[in-house]
Amino acid sequence: MTTHHPIAIIGAGLSGLTLARVLHVNGVEAAVFDLDASPSARTQGGMLDIHEDTGQEALRAAGLHDEFRALVHPGGEAMRVLDQHGVVHFEEADDGDGGRPEVARGDLRDLLLGSLPEGAVRWGAKVTGTRSLGGGRHEVTLADGTAFTTDLLIGADGAWSKVRPLVSGARPAYEGISFVEVHLHDAERRHPASAALIGGGMFFALGAAKGFLAHHDITGSLHVYIALKTAEDWISTIDFADTAAAKTAVLRHFDGWDAGLRALITDADSELVPRPIHALPVGHRWDRVPGITLLGDAAHLMSPFAGEGANLAMFDGAELGLALAAHPGDVEAALAVYEQALFPRSEASAAESAENLDLCFADDAPKALLERFASYR
């Protein structure tokens, strides 16, 4: 027999878990399905700045804001911007106002997971197919051959969503920028010069359509993204399994750069992990389809240069949860309310993200970014 779930959330990332939590505190239960074998199957990324009007608002709706505050990384709201010669052009200390505090993504996910009833998340549930059954009901097939039906199917399954094709033909496109992710472990002891260079908060070193983005993480490591404006197939020209060769290939793009910045590559303790940046079209939206909607990256994947991805994902989850709680017995009314606000909100952030990407990786960077910061003062 096929199992039936009134509400099925595909994806146990920040958006899906926030939705499940907000539904739970409002007396509505949902089943969450995730392809990972367990909560600890993979690392959850680095630090996130959680914005007062989106991510923190979502945590208030989830009844978790006080617990979140205990996870905040002190000093993480600081920022530093350098050019390719290592000259500091902008520096801002963490003033402690709490508007954009830093927290580890893994800690935030654990907070949300721990707030749900036992068994709310079905682990090892990889979605291989979805189809409409009519009347707003859908069937979902899993990799183990089982299937279930649902009255409300929610795609919170990220950039390459298996749910999105039921409402939209849009696919993420390469944004012309690729990151290479590295870590320098035990930085204060083993890499003190690099630790001092990066400082306590967010770090940018930009120039000639490339650069470095970095921060300290809670383990004491430096988490560094090396960013290059390059063709999409550039990654395939490098053997990233050979760390020494990969370092040499990436370093070639930084000839003439400050030695301290180049050391973020040469001194890296980890393997180099390529991260090409993709985004959905700015203004992505879909016509109302009964019994289904999207959250987070599944709905509005964007580059990270507005700092809104995780924040909007959580806010989406909270807003949908509140809409469903406010319209008991009328799923379509709740989805209409949710999507009416979702589309303009995500379009504005996606447009800002695209614009900031261009600012950061202009030929004369960091000039335009510094001008932007100056305009805020």
C-alpha cells in the first residue's frame, strides 16, 4: 500500500526545517524527506549572517530566537575589504547591534532539527520522481522503490530540485563565477599571519575580476573561497584530486598579488573543492499549481552576494507555515498568499545579488564595492 502524508516537505535544509517547525508550533504536523543517510552524513558549510528582518524573524516565528542568540559567533559582524596588493580600503568593527550576527550553518540546522518531534525527518529518502495525480494530489517515488502520496507537496530541495519541474521549466544557469573552497586549520597557531590578515569577520580581497572571500569558523579554521571569473568548463581542466597540482593551477590566476593573499592558497590544509556559482533567472515565478509550491533555493536560487540565500530560505519556510496555519482547510488560499509575497521578495534579493556580483568582480574591483559601502554612511 502507498503511504499518504497530508503535507510532505522534500528537503531537510534550513527552509524545510523552518517550515516544519513553524507548522509544529501551530499544531500542524508534516513529514520531511531528505536524501542524506543521517543528520551527520555531510558537513553543513561555514558561517551565515542571519538578518534581523528575515532569518531572525523566521526564528521568532519558530519560537527559537533565544536559543539562536546563544549560538552567535562574537565579533562576526566585522568586515574588511582589501585590494590585490593587500591594502586595506575598508574596515568595520562588529558594533554588537545584532542586526546580522554570524552563526555556524551546522549549529543552526541542529537547532531546527532538535526542535522537531522524533521521526519528523525521514533520512535516506532520495526522491527520484514526482507526478501529479490531479485534484492537487501528488505522488513521490523514492530511490528505494517506495512511493507516497500527499495533498501538499513542498519542494525545499535546493538548486537542482526534483519538485520544481512540476511548476516551472526554469533551470539554474552558470553565473560566470567559480569558487574554489579551502580551509586553513588551527589558524591562530598554525597560520597566524593569515588569521591576522582576515580578521574576525567577513573578509574580501578583490581585484581584476577575481579575489578571495573568507572568515574564521567556529572550529578555529579559516574558511576561504577563491573566486574567479572564468568559463564554466574551467573546472574540468583541473585535477582537483591532485591537491598540489590544483594549487598550482589556481595560483596562476593570482600572479602579482600580495604574498599574504597567495598564502591562502599555498598554505591551505584541505583539498581544493570547486564550487561553480549558478542562479535561477531574476524574477523566477510560476503559475499557481494546486497542491504544490517551492521554498528557498528551489524557488529562487541566487549567487551569495546579497547574503540572503539562507535568510530567505528560512523566511520562506516561516511565511508558508504561518499562511497554512492561518488558512486551516484551505491549502490553496494559503499558497496564494505565500506566493504573492514570495515572488516580489525573492526578485528584489536576486536582483541585488546579481548586481553585487558584478560590483565585486569588475575589472577595477574593489572600487565599485567601496563606493557602495560609502553611500551607506
